[in-house]
Amino acid sequence: MMRCTVTALMQALLCAALAWPMVEQARAEVQQFDARIPVWVPEAGSTPARTAELAGHVYRPRGLGPWGLIVLSHGTPSGKEAREAMTDRYGPQARALAELGYVVVTGLRRGYGASDGPLADRYGSCDDPDYGHAAQEAARDVAAIMAYGQKLPYVESTHVVLLGKSAGGFASLALAAQQPAGLRGVINFAGGRGSQQQMREKTSVCGEAQLLKTVAGFAATSQVPQLWIYAENDSYFRPPLVRQMAQSYLAAGRKLTLVFVPPSGAEGHQFFDRAANIGQWLPQVREFLMQQLPGTAAAQLQNPQSLGDKP
């Protein structure tokens, strides 16, 4: 009996030792680079037009490509200090996506982290939110990040999917409504705006009618398929509100898949943020990506070549 136990243990250790180099090799398949992304900001009042810089990262698979592009957009933390301290919070998620055979470009919008300020995607007061303004400015930054990614020499510029979480999901919906060239789809994790603490206690958001009207405006001009993923216990944007937002797209004849995952942790709004949850959403996201970005260089993952030049 003891001999069998020792043998099983030795086999397990041997398997682990053999598997470890494979794990390290898989990690090495994705390379990460810093990026400084220019965004042109038009004149506003007494402030002249200028070019601001956004801090970002590029995650790319091994191989020459061309690869499809995923633009990954962040949410909005509460408070000035949290916004200014932001870094690339979705590194594990970006790597998991890049391992599927896509280039992932992230960027902090104006006023966040190391990006130039001031904060641009404010919606104003909770009593009278201007979601249209917030959407326009957020979409401006996401469009700049998308354009940066499309110019990378190993990216297929006509194969782009926007993926955003919370305010980043909202920004992705806003940009998709502008029908940028090369866009093939949108993946929206827990997207929305206007969820402040006092409103969550009332199971609502700031200016719910204004939010629904803004989203309906997105739906009116959006053309690409969309995948929306929310947790059932998201207290920021609860299922009834999300269904109303989705209905705007469905009523307009848009192709939209809405998925509610089972309750996740104490707060479902953080479902995408938790790296431990990647395995729960990655299969469905992978299926969507394969449908919207066919014919990219995923086969090169089986025979990696030189990474070429850094961006």
C-alpha cells in the first residue's frame, strides 16, 4: 500500500516537473510592451486644441501575424486618488486573450493613471447627468487607442473587436455607434454609467431615463454584433436595467447576445476584474472572437516565429 502511495506521489511530481516548462513556454508566447498613444482633443471654450498622450500596453502573441486586434477598455474607480493611481489593471485578462491569437491594446483614458489630464469623461451631476458628453469623450480616447493598434505592423486593421468593462463597456458601445472602419464586434462586460453608492442603495442609477435614452442612441446606429456579459448579482447595473438597455438593440434589429453569469463573489460587478474568473468567461468570448475575427493568424501559434520589432 505504501509503495503504491509513493509511486503515485512520484508520478505526480514527475508530471508537474515535465509540465512546468510547458507552462513557462505558454507564458512566454505573449510579449508585453509599453505604449504612449496620442489622442487629438479639439478646442473647448478657452482651451485650445491639443494632442494628449494616453498610457497603454500592447500584448502580442509570438509570430509575425497579422493578428486580429482587441481594444480593452477599463472601468472608472471612485475618487480622484484612485483614478490617478490607476495602472494596467487587466494584465492577466489581456494575456489570456492574446494567448488565443490576438493583439490586445489597453490604454488609460484622459485623467486616469499616467495618461495626460484632465479627466474628460465626466457626466456631471447625478441629478442631471450628461451621458452624451461622457460617451463622446470616452469614445474619443478609445478611438485613438484603436487607431494606434490598427497601425501596428503585425495587426490586421480590418479585424477589430472592442472589449470594455463598466465605463469601458459604455465607451465601447459609444464608439461602435460611430461605425469606425475595421470594427467587427463589441464585448461588453458590466457596461454602464451612473452607478453611485447612494443610487445603488436605491437599486437604481443616476438619471436612469437619460442612460436608457443614450444607450438607445447607440443602438440606432450600431451595426456590428455584440456580446454582453453581466453577473446576476451586479448591484451597479442590475438585470432589469440591463435587459432594458439590451432591448434597445434588439428592437433596432441589432445582433446582440446577453449573458447573465451566476452570482459571483460578494459583488458581481467585479466579475471581469477577478483573474480567477477568466476560465468562466474565456470560452464564450473565444467563440465570439472566432466568429467575428475569422482568418487571422491563429495557426501561427502552432509554429511560432520571430516576434519582429517592438511597437
